[in-house]
Amino acid sequence: MNETKLRNLLEKIKAGDVSVNLAIESLKRLPFEDLGWACLDHHRYIREGFPEVVYGPGKTCKQLTGIVSRLISVGGPVLVTRVSKEQSDYVVRSIPEIEFHPISKSLTWSGKTSNPMPPNKGTVLVISAGTADLPVAEEACLTLDLMGHPYKRIYDVGVAGIHRLLDHLDELRQASVIIAVAGMDGVLPSILGGIVSAPVVAVPSSTGYGANFHGLAPLLTMLNSCATGVAVVNIDNGFGAGAFAAMVNRA
């Protein structure tokens, strides 16, 4: 955060030159912290309702630790996605309060104070077609958890055994939002879109044999869905799905 700019703004409020509402709008754009190799957007929570999320790949262990330390200093919560074993080991040694989640390869810190549960429309269902899709599904779950939205997991119910999915029909129809993670042919979100009234967030995963093209095949299947109410995020983007579902689930 630029302390000089903030001080000037507060002086203007004190003098009556700037209204409180105008100051709030200014704060939505003003504060960030320049670390020299990263600019941390500390007030993203004010604008979007959730702090900046850190993407692990491409950062050195020291850089990642520095970013996490600064985010913790302003109160969190903190979510770091797609970290390597080397990164996770280094950060956890340096900051013991950080928790590593091995399935999703994520780091989290819940914050100095528990965040109040935001008003919401109900429970988000996180559904995976197969167990190979769990890393992406768990990334979505962590995002929902840190954003304070209730969720439930239903895993390994892909269309190769459609009766497994239909066994949860009552739960599916009671959900406020559904996140559906699928690789291979990526058909699961279309099936869900045809049997529920809730919006479906489709997440193509990179699991599958050669013609899956590392997630491109299910991505195209989901984009071409004939079912209504299906929105698609990028390949393996569990965080994006969780964040979008939380926004939809706000009351």
C-alpha cells in the first residue's frame, strides 16, 4: 500500500473535501504493495469479496514465501494453488501455520479471525466424474471453504455408470449451484444440465487418453453442450469454478 496516498486521502476526508462514499471508491483502486517482483493487491477483498489468490508455478520458493508472509500480515485468508513439493516444503518450514493440501497441491491459511458465513442461497455440490479428477475438484472445494460457502462432495459418478449419479437425484435437485469436473469425453455437465434447475459450472480436466488432448476434448464438449444453464471454465481451473460458484451462490 502507498502510505503517502492513503494519508493524503484521509486528510481530505478529515477536512471534508472528500465524502466517505468517494473515499471508499478510491480505496477500491488505490492500495497495493510493491515487493519489487510482485505487486500484492491487498484490497481485492473490498472490490470482489475475497483476497488475491496466488498461482504457484513460476515463482521461486523464496518469492512464494515472501508473498504468503505479506498476505498473512493483512489478515488473510490465503490460498496458493498448484504448488510443487519443493515449494510446499519450503513454505511450510518457513511459515508453520500454513496448511498443505496434497491432493489439490494447494496451500491455505484461514485467517486471523474466522470469516462470517456470507448470505447464500444454499449448498454448492462439487461433483467429479472420476477419482482422477479429484485434484481439480478439491481445489474448488478449498476455494468454497475459504470463501465461506457450504458445499458437499459427490465423487466418482461419471456417465460410464450413470446409475451412480442418478442415485443422488434428490441432492442434485436441492443444490443451489453445481460444479461438475470431468475429463475423458466431458459429458457429465451436459447430463446434469438436463436434469436440474440449478446453474452448472463445468470444469474440463486434463485426465484422459491421447484424444483427450490434455483436456481440450472435454472443454469443447462442454462448450458445445445443448443443455441450458451450463457455464464453462478453463481446463483444470478448480479455483475459477469455486470462485464463480460462490458468486452465483450469494444471496
